[in-house]
Amino acid sequence: MARIRTIRALLLQPPTTGELMTLADVLKLNFLNKALIRNNGIARRIMLAVILFSSAVTTVITAVELYLDYRVDIRGIHERVESIRKVYLPTLVESVWVLEPTQIQNHLNGLMNLGDIEYVGIVSNGKTQWSAGSQTSKRQIETVFPLSRLNAGERMTIGELHVVASVDNVVSRLWSKFIVMLVSNAIKTFLVTAFVLLIFQVLVGQHLEHIAGYLRQFSRNVSSEQPLQLNRREGGRWRPDALDHVANAVNQMRKEIKRSGAELKASNDRLESMVKNSPLAIYTSDLNYIVSSWNPAAQRMFGWSAEEAIGHKVFFIPKDKQQEYEHIACRLRNGESLNQIELVRQRRDGSVIHISLSTAPLFTTDGTLDAHLFLVADITERKLAEQQIQFQAFHDALTGLPNRLLLQDRFEQAKAQANRTNWRVMLLFLDLDNFKSINDTLGHDSGDALLQQIATRLSACMRETDTISRLGGDEFLILLTDLVQADDAAPVLTKLMEQMQLPFLADGHEISTSVSMGVTIFPEDGTSFESLLKKADMAMYKAKGDGRNTYRYFDDAMDVEAIEHQFIRNGLRRALERNEFVLHYQPQIDLTSGAIVGVEALIRWNHPQLGMVSPARFIPVSEESGLIIPIGDWVLREACRQAMAWQRDGLPELCMAVNLSAVQFKRGSVEQSVIHALEESRMNPALLELELTESILIQNVEGVLDCVKRLKLLGVKLSIDDFGTGYSSLSYLKRFDIDKLKIDQSFVRDLGSDPDDAAIVRAIIQMARSLNLRTIAEGVENADMLHQLRVFGCDEAQGYHFARPMSADAVASYILQAKTVELGPAPYG
């Protein structure tokens, strides 16, 4: 601060002797020591810049001054020469005219007294006649003046005056002045430079050194809490200045470094924690695969502790994987990164694990490969799961047998072999008989256990070259290969049928079952797996249709039936939309009065290509496909509508009998369908009779019973169709509020010739009468049948003897014409 005050005083007022001594001390101690002696590059660069700038400015100024002085001196010489022309030349001309040598010489000597004139001479006729001085200068200005005079009105030239002025004196004076100016400017430049360096050191240099010292100390101890403070007085007119900004920047940098350091330390701590707690094995090694770091996950995964692994090679490469290891090592030496390659390694205890390996090369600052980073994930469980998934993808989960995909692949292999050897391949389609009833009665656990037992027994019957597959549910496929001829499989088929009839012990239950089997042969029945499977399925259903517990070979007739079945099924979907269904009605006759008391609605399909299709052909297909539900709803609505149309036309009220399918009870809402039909037609419910089959009553008894009760509450009548052909039971006749029994035509057809049928019909009629039920016989085709039924006391009858099923208009005409039917003589006895 004292030095600053001294410099400020020097700037503001003339210095005293004491202040000059103080300044000398500053120059001696600080300037010389700090600005010059120390390695102060900034000060030296400032000094050099000041000297160069000052010298350049001085040079330019000096050059300008010297040039101006030179111009002035040269102009003086020219003025003096011009004065000779104006002042001295006329007199000199007169003297030369009169040829006065003395006067001429005096004139010339007088001209020599003019400054910088070193020679004058008069030349006449090519010769110097008179002269004064000598030409000794290196730099001269020579001027020639003609000497002429008027004589008798004419100007005559009598000679020339040569005047030579020396420039050497001008140059000499300029050099002297240049030296003086150079010395004086050098002194000034030195003094200014010294003063600038002094000011720089006092105002800037010492503070920069202080900042540098602080930064050196801070670099050794970044945790220091002491901020940078400059040794300066606070405040001032010109504050804050650049040094304050630098100090603030240093302090801000100190804060940022401390903050970044704290963040870096936290980041390093997090990274160390991540590596330490990572589920991945993370380790590094040098180029010779000497381990340099080893995290806990690596210890858990491979079995070597960090102390055992670091500084050593870890030998976890299985012997049979050495070639693979060498390939990977080659890639690593080339600086390549590996990304999640799956390998097999072994633990310290020798057990094998599956790993996913990722690597990254580690380089030095100059780009040289220095080490490797390894990240390893244990994927043993995943690989086992993948193997399990792979197994499940091609095997049945319940039985462990190959599934359809694997069977198809093996078929393609067997097919290729058969094509080469001209042998046969056989595909068997097995379906358990009545498996649903086993599930329903014993439960699905017992059903699953039975399927597993069947898989085991089937495997015991087959050769190792054969393939058994579970298609799904209770369906199995068997592929028999290497058959020289189709008959070679006959013993296998017989053995299969026999083994499947033996009892099974499943889940503590002894279960007896059988199978129905369809058989197709490659290449006779087809060359593709899909075609053989489709035809084997047809043959299996043929076996089921022929009584089950048997097998059937595929033949072309089955294909025709299947095509017709699919044709009908496709047509049924469009039949309702196109209004292709029609109802025919068969009159029902009271056997006491002969009156027409009702009709049975019978559906017909007016197919655009096949014509009128019998219900026997399309009803089973509609039940199988579920289309019976919308078809049944349409029959109900149409029958009720037609009954009311007849009443509006003046016909007597007739009971309308409509058949219901078991599928309608299982999948549809019979009650709602009946309600909608009655409401839509406004028909009296008592005139609607719903015909139920016995199979409806024995399935889901409680649910059907509730539905029947609700139907009875509506007021409709219920009858049992085809009574005696199913599970005829008195119990459901007691529980269900039935109004009528319909005797199946299979008993009525041979009524006159078969005593057994007659006894059955008599028993049904008598039982119904005892239960207050009415009876109606169907299929009455002649008078003998009619007579016998009247003898037995049957209440009603229908059949070709009375009328065939006919259209609605034909029924109306029939009723108007007949009104009553002739029944013949009254029965007796």
C-alpha cells in the first residue's frame, strides 16, 4: 500500500527528494527483482511490447520530422539560387558584356558567400571563363542560368552561369539531429517502460503472483475453506476492476471445484456401491488376463474370493471350450467389444454355469489398449427355463408326449424315408370313448391321471421308432413308420385295442374305458400331414358312429360324407338370412272323436341347389354347430304366428306341437324364446305344446327342472318325444309336470306283427293313464295300426294313414274338408 501511495503521489505532484528515494527503492526491490530477475514472462512481454510500440512511434515521428527539416533546407537552397537569378544575375550579365574580369570575379566570390553554394562558374563558348569555389560534395544541386542581353533590339546569349549547391551540409545536420532525437527518445522509452512495468507490478503483478500462490496451495488442498482475498484496500472509484473479477472467478471456480469434487466423490461412491452390490459379476484384467478387480458378485458366481482372484489368472474355462476361449481372446486382443454373448463356464467347485458375457476395452490416454472390463450375468436359470420352454413347445404339458408340431416334424422325416424305400407310414387318430363322463363323475384330476396312464400304456405298446402324440383333450395321434406294407400294422392295432380295454388305476379309481380309432396310410390316403390327419379324424368318427371301441380305415366314402357335412354346415349359416327354411305341419287326430286336435310343426330346408332337404340331414349338423339355437327360435316364432293366422282365417283352435333340441336347453334361453314367440304372436300359451326328448330331462336335472317349472307357469304344455327309446324312467315323469307321452314310431311300425312291440305300447299307454298323462302314437300308416292303438286306449295319433306333413295352406284346406277323420268301427273288449 505504501508503494501505491508513493506512485499515486508521483503522478499527482512533483516528487520530493525523499519520494524519489522511495521510488528508487521500489524500482530496485520490486521492479528489478520481480519484473526482470524472476521468470516473469508477462512483464517481459509488456516491456517488449512497450519498447516496440514506442520505438515504432518514435521512428515514425523522427522520420517525419527529419523529412520536414530536409524539405525546409532544400527549399532554402532553392530560394538562395533563385535570389542569384533575381538579384545578382543582371549585374553579372553587364559585367560579362563589358568584359570586366575583376568585377566578374568579385561577383562570383560574392555568390560563394551565400549558404550551401560551393561553386559558381561562367561558361562561354563551351569553356569555363571565370569560376569561384570547387565541386567537392557528393550530393549536389546544380542550376544553370543563361546569360543574355538586348543589343540593338535583339537578345544575344553571351554565356551560362553554373551554380552548384552542396547538400552534404543538409544531410550532416539531419544526421546530427537524428542521433539526438534517437538518444532522447530511447531514454524516454526506457523511462516509460520502467514506469509501466513498475505500475504493472504494483497494480497487477503482485496480485497475480498472490493468485498463483493461492491456486498452488488450493491444488494441494482442495478442501480448504479459505477463499482468495487480494491485498488491496476495499472500495475505490474504479472498483471492481479486472483483478476483482479474476478473484471472484477464482473463488467461484473454487466453489465449483469443491461442488464438482463432492459430486465426483459421491458419484465414485455410488459407482463403487453399484459395482459392489451389482448382481452382475464385474471384474477387470490386464492384457495377460491377470485379474485386477473382482466384485462380490463375481465371488458368488464363480467361487473365488477377491483375495484369491486379484493378481492371478482365474481358470473357469471348461476343457471342451478352449477353442471357443481362444477365439474370444483373439477378438479381445483386437480391441473388440463383446455384447451379451452366451457361454458356458465352470465354478471353482467344477459345476457348470451358463453366462452372458459383455466386455469393453480399456485404453490409456494415448489410445493404447491397456486392460479389459468384463460384465457377466448368470443365465443358468434362464437357460434351464428356455430348455423347459423348448420342451413344452414340442411336448404335451400333461403327459410329456410329443405334441402336434413335433409329430408333424417326425412325419416329414418318416415321409422322406418312405419315399426312398417305398415303404408305408401310418397315422392313427385315437379318441377315448365317454371321457367326458369320467371327468364329470370323477373330476378333472382323475381324468388327467387317466390320460397320463393311457400315455404310459400307449408308449409300452409302440416301438422306439414310432411316435405317440397327444393332440389335446382325450385325443392321441400315433405315427407308425417303416412299414413294408399296410398289413404289417394289423397286430399293432389289435394290441392297442386290447390294451385300451384293460382297466386303469387312476387317482385311486379303477376306470374301464375304450378307444375309437381312425387309420390313414401314406401315400395311399394322402401325402401331407394335414390331409392324413383330416382323414384319420373322419375315420375315427366313423368308428364312433359304428358303436365305438373299434377302429376304421379311411375310405373315399367318408370323404364324401365330410364334404357333404361341411357343405350343409356352410349352407345353414346363410339359410336363415335367405329365408330358406319352411314349416310343414302334420295333423294330430283324437282317436275317440276323430277330430283334428292339433298339428306338429316339422321344419324343412328348401335348399337352392339340393331342393327340399330332410331334417334328418341338417338337424344333427345344426346341433353340432350351435345353429340349432337361432333355427329353433325361428321355428317357435313361425309356428305360433301360423297358428294365429289359421285362427284369424276362421279355423278352429289347434294345439301347435314344436320340438325342442337338447342344445337349446344347454346353450340357449328356451324360456325367453317361448315368451317372445307368444308375445309376438299373441297366441294362447295353452295351445302351445313343447316336445322334449328324454336326453334333455336326464342332463343337468335341476337346471332343466327349474326351466320346465317356469315354462309350465307360462301355461304351455309339455310332452316327451320318442318315449321308450332312451332312458325311460318313471322318476322324471313324477318330478317333471309332463302332459303327454309320444310313443316312438319304432314301436308302432311293427305293432301288428311283433308281440313285444305291442306289449311295450300297451304298457306305455297303461302307465300314462295311471299317471293321468295323455298318449299319442306317431308313424300310424294303416288301419290295423290305428285299430290296435284304439284297442290299447291310445288318446291321439298321427301318421301317413291320416295325412302326410303338408304346407300351411294345405293344412287349412285339409281341416276345412275333413273336420273329422273316419276312424273305423269302435274297438271292443
